[in-house]
Amino acid sequence: MRALLSRLINKESFTNLYMKVLKNIQALLKVLTESDIVNDAVTLSQYIWNHFTKDYDSSYSDNNPDVIAKTLHRMNNGSAPRIALVGMTSAGKSSLINALFGQSIAEVRRTADTTSCVIKAEFPSGLIIYDTPGIGGNEEFGYENITRLFLGISQEEDAKEFEFVPFQETLNEIVELSTEQLRQSPILDAVILVINISRTLNKYEKKAFKSFFFELKDRYHGRIIVAGTHIDELNKLTNQEKLEQLESYNRIFDNKIIPISSISGEGLAEMVINLFRIMPHKVSPAKLQESLTNIRKLNRLQFVIAESSNLLAEIILLRGDQEDDIKASYLWLFALICKQYSVDEETWLKCNGDAFKIGDKAKQKGTELRKIPYTPKKFFT
């Protein structure tokens, strides 16, 4: 397998290789989605994972630029997402998190009080949610300015201003983070802005929310999702009333509203797809997928497209002299398809995020289905 991959990489020009990868991916996806022929993928995956996991050091450094090491490193070392949860008071933030990730902030942190501090909640998958004080609340206390300071945007002049962010990282301790400490903190991967679209806003509120949203856009450059909760309440209105309410909110939030219901699940699939779309490359799609509840996970084809799109985008941006990086990306694309399609959907969902566990399951299933090894036909043509 290593010799075959080396010939593919060394003898083809990058352009021809790139086109061949795309054609192979397209052909394999078509076969797998239109027929029941999975034996080739099962066997091929077994060969690849045996090859990848045998006698290779998966650690990577600039002094150890082995292509296999690079590939293994990037497959297993992407970060879990770090998301700030921002929204109206009582907009249903906790219900949304529970619908997406299986636990509410209160369950993870054993507290539901986010009135006056930022709460860090780390989920079992490694996902980190920062729950912030509500916006559009009582100006006398100025808690919205805590959220603004944490997010790195300007504070409201007419409300109490803060020099430190009250921050609860552990259950029984609240610390004060300075502006300097906030600048040194890891950059957020995404911001979910939660808005109750069943509410009718007055003129002042519309202006305030619009200003807040555009400040977020300037700061986070597209890594924002606007979740319009309580669409189930709007569904009780006439079509005309519902349309007018949605248009009113879309004018405020630049047509970025995704109407959702945490109760019925309406709109959550679209929201998940957009969450994958806005994540930076350093976030592992597998770790984001693993964080979601089974009902909210992308199906296998959507996930492969999402992850391979990120890899293809990275290949395009590589320089011509980054030969090892090009090889590693190509191998990862190749292994990605085999990894996802080497087992049944149920096993894939259970093991998603653990590439080597999927490899072991694929090997077991390949042995069960096929006692005599055979060479996959027409895969490399």
C-alpha cells in the first residue's frame, strides 16, 4: 500500500493527482450511495489502517516530517470547538444546547445562574461552551457589558462599564479576567447568537440588537450563527403574520436568522450544517460531529463532503514546495473516504471521532464478511 501510494504521489504532477483524487472520491461516493457493494471499501480500509498503524510514530515535528506521521497527526489532533453562547434573556439558550449536544449548561456546570458572569462548561467530547449574561436586559446593572467585554467589542456607554469579566471556570470559584488576560485566551471558534423571534421588539430594541450584531460581525468575520428560537410559536400565527415577524428580524440580523425550535427540532439540521461551515480549519470536524447528539449528527455523506471540502481548500492554498503537506493531505483524503464507509452507519456513529477505533471495527467487520482477501477492483483507475 505504501509503495502504491508513493507511485501515485511521485510520478504524477500535482494537477493530475488532484484531479484523480477528486474523480476517485466522486466515483466511490456514487458507488457506495447507489448500491450495496461495500466489500471493496471494507477490505481497502483494513489494508490502509493496518498500514497506518503499524510501526509508525504518530508524533510530528518539523524535525520529523514523515508523511505518515503528518497524516496521523492531523487526523487525531484537531481541536474540539470553543463556542460562545450569547442571547436575549430567556431566549432558550440552555434548551438549544441540550437539543444539539445532549446536555444543558446547567447539567454540565450544576448551576443555571448566568445572570452576572461568564460560565465555562466543558462537555465530555471536549466541546467548550461559554455561556454569557443576556443582552438587552436591565441597563442599571449593565450585565450586557460583561458579555461585550468578554467578546472583545465595545461596551454600552449608557450602562455600567466593567474593567474585569467575572468568570466561573470551576463550580465554586469566580475569578476576574482582565482585558489583558482575555487577549491571551484562545480565540473563539464560533458565536451562537440566540434570539427569541416570537417577541415583538420596540424601536429601541431593534436598533440596539442591530448594532450588537454588526459589531459581532466585524469582530468574528462570519463565524456567527443567529438562531431564532420559538419558531413553533410563530407557526401558530397566520402565514402573513409569521412572514412579517420573520422579515422584521431578518432586517435586524442581515437575513442571517435560522428559525428553529428546540422542542420540535425544526431548523436544527440547517443550523448544524452552518455550524460545520463556519468552523475554522483548526477545529476537527470529527470532534464537532462527536459533540452532537446522534439525532443531530450529519449523515455520513454530508460529513464526508464537509470534511473533504476543508481538506481540498487547504490543498489549494498550499505552496508548490510543500511536498510533504500535499502528500499528507492526499493520504488523509484517501483514508477519510475508506474510514467512513468501511463500517455500517450504526458503528460509524458510535465510533465517530476515534479514527483508530473505526479502523479496528472495520478490520473485524472485514474479517467477518470476507474470509479470503481480494484486491479492490477498478478503484485506482
